[in-house]
Amino acid sequence: MDKLQNRAGRDSERSMTIGIERAACIGGGVIGGGWAARFVLNGIDVAIHDPDPNAEGRLQAMLENAERAFARLFGDDRPAPGALRFAGSVADAVDGAGFVQESVPERLDLKRAVLAETDAAATAGTVIASSTSGLLPSDMQSGLEHPGRLLVGHPFNPVYLLPLVEIVAGQDTDSATVEHAAEVYASLGMKPVVVRKEIDAFIGDRLQEALWREALWLVRDGVATVEEIDDVMRYSFGLRWAQMGVFQTYRLAGGEAGMRHFLEQFGPCLAWPWSKLTDVPELDDTLMDTIAGQSDAQAAGLSIRELERIRDDNLIAILEALERSGETGWGAGAALNEARRRMRERRGRFPPLRRTGR
């Protein structure tokens, strides 16, 4: 804690406002690239390492979509973008970084190896966050020289647009690490939620997994196609969830009597055999071929990049609509409102970042 406080005391006012000046991203796939985009478009220099020879081209395409989205959301309030550099090694990427975001594939052995290399090379006091969607931070801390600075910072795709990030501490994570990570993520226009207990798959993925299992059964049993299931979601409760979540939605379903009335009325349904949450359909070749074929038909010839832009435009419209609700926005709209405020503050008070050429 003292190290973080002392460092913060030496930092410039500008650094305290935006959290960090330089970040490192280890892994440049869908999630790692999304993180790089969010950092860069918030005016932070980024060094990224990914051994895949195609990583640079893939990331460039993602950055173009991300920059397009940020231009629509923030307009002239955007700070000058940070510099993006491809580093030849983990050590090169993390050298001098004020924050490290690891996003390599979901294999514990790989995570441990990469995190150990990162821990050995990162500047003292630098937070190291893993983007894992379900691995426990305590398991990833094993063997690290400085386990107290490791935690999970689990985002949702697209990382450059969706504000939520789940912060999960391991057994050895310092409380100051959690606090500092939350401050950094908030400075990036995100909504950090600290998970109260270390648990497999955290909160978001547990909820998604429950719905995903039911959806697989509905396709497996021939009840509905993938497009019909998506239509059921996006034309009904998906719209409610986008701005109120599940509990507040059900509170309204209880009418004037509220949540207690809803629980009393619909609680008995939980005992009915409506779901197969304790069972999982086998993803054999037949089911996978069915899902893949129906998904191809649903895409109607649109490429992944085209679908990403459509998704981004829809998310922007929803975020802006929620931002207009109330004085400061509702749900994710409130996060967007706060992100705009932070960007205006930085743009009005500070010059663009100095480029280091590294």
C-alpha cells in the first residue's frame, strides 16, 4: 500500500487523473486487442506482445472498428490517441508499463508461465491483471515472486465499448492492488465490479453459461433454430436486461407489491422441470454441424468485420439512449456519461501524451 501511495504522490496531476501513462497488453486476440484499443483510445501508450505472425494485421482491423466507435461516442472530447508498439517479448512489452493486462488463451499452464515472465520483468508495484473468463486468480498466483499484485480483470467483448470489468482477487492479492486496478479501469470509462468471493467463472460467465446451456438444449431437441432463439432474446427480455438487469426487472413484474410478491407468485416455478441447468448436451459432430450451419445462414453472408460494425452501432445507440435517461444516465448510460466527463476533463486540462518512440 505504501509503495502505491508513494508512487501516486510522485506522479503528475495528469497521471493521477488518467491512472497511467503506459500500459502493456500480453496477447493480441479478440480480448487482448480490445484492451489495447481501449487503452490507446484513452490516450495511453501501449506495448503489445503476441507471438502470432498475423496478430498485427488482425489488431489493426480491430483498432479501425474501435476508433470508428469511439469517434461516434465521444467526438471532439477524445484525447489524442496513445502510441501502439508491437514488442518482441513479454519483458520488452512490460518494461516501464504502469499497468499490465494479460489475455493469453485459457490454459492454466500457459497463464502461469506467461504471468511468471511478466512478474519477473514488470516494474515494482505495477498491477498485473488477467483477462481470464473463469480461472481462479489464486491458481494463477502459484509460483509468482510478487503474487500480491496479480488479480483478474475480466472484461466483456467488445472490450472497447462494453464498460463492465469484473475484478477478482486471489488469496494473496493485496487490497491496494484491487483499489488501484478499480481506479485505472474507471479512468478508462469502465464500470469495475469487485467480485466479493473468489469463485469459478465469476458472475457474468455463470449467468451466461446458464442461458447458453438452455439454448444448446433447445437446438439439440429441435425446439428452435439459433436465429429463433436469438430473436426471442433480442425482441423481449434482452431489451429489459440491457437497462435493468434481472432482479429489478422482476421487481417490476411483482407490481405495486414489489419483489416479495413476485417471489411468492413465481417462486414455485423453480421446482418445475422447466430447465436442464444440471445437464449439458453433448456437443457431438451432429449438434455442432447444426449450430454452425444455422449460424452461417443467420449471418446471411455478412463478414465478421461487418457484423462487428453492426454490433458496435447497435451498442452505441443503446448506450446513448440509456445515457439520455435521467440526469446522469441509467445503467450503462451512466458509465458512458462518466466516461464523457473524464474525457472532457482530460482534454481541457492536459496536452496530448508525449511520445517516447518506444
